[in-house]
Amino acid sequence: MKGFDGYCDYLERLTADNVDELRSFCAADIHFKDPFNDVTGVERMRAVFVDMFEHVRGLEFRIHHRMNDGVACVIVWTLSGHIMNRDWSVDGASKLRFDAGGKLVEHIDHWDAAAGLYEKMPVVGWFARRLRKRLEVAS
């Protein structure tokens, strides 16, 4: 199964062992963007996923909501695993766009990198949490 439902099902079963299947869902010139990456091309997107598996153990991607009105596709998800021997999870959403043949041409992730990653790191986390509190008080 290809297209929106096929890609969503793939993301939920994504592992380091099946990351190469990404090629069958994506157009060659796909645009992928998240808070740390902005790449064009399925091989570069695949490299981002491979890197993710090298740094996050026990990675799990769970989709909570799928919305597809035929033009705009959005998924709401939680990504979890273990980073630096700590449990980690981040909630986010992705905007997906497919071509007429059902190939993914755009995958744009939206999630809070500060709360989702930086605040959980030992030294940087202390600074990020403190900065967030100061900004909340100021607003």
C-alpha cells in the first residue's frame, strides 16, 4: 500500500532494519524538514533517518491522528526512545504532500526542539529550562 496510508503505516513500523523501504514511498526529489534538517532528495532523507537510529535506541514512532482531505495531509505523533541512557519522547505534527502517483514529495515536521531535546540534556538542559522559565515570566 502506497500513498498516505501506506506511508503512515510504514512510519509506525520504521526500524533501522527497514529504513531502506523509505525509497519506495518517496519521490526522488522529496523535501524533508525538521528542526535540525532541511534536505532535498530521498537519499539525504534516508541519511537523516539512519543518523536518528544511530543516536536514539529503541526508537518508536506512534501516530495518534491522521488527517487527509485529498489536498493536505497531517499526522500528529509521538516519537520516543532512549538518548544518553535516558527515556525521551517528543510530540509533534507533520505536514505531508503526495504527488498524483502517491509518492511523498514533502514531509515537514513541527516539534519543539527545546522542550523535546535540549531541555533533557544535562548541562544544556539546565540552561534551556532556565531560559524558558525566564521567558514565560516576561510574557
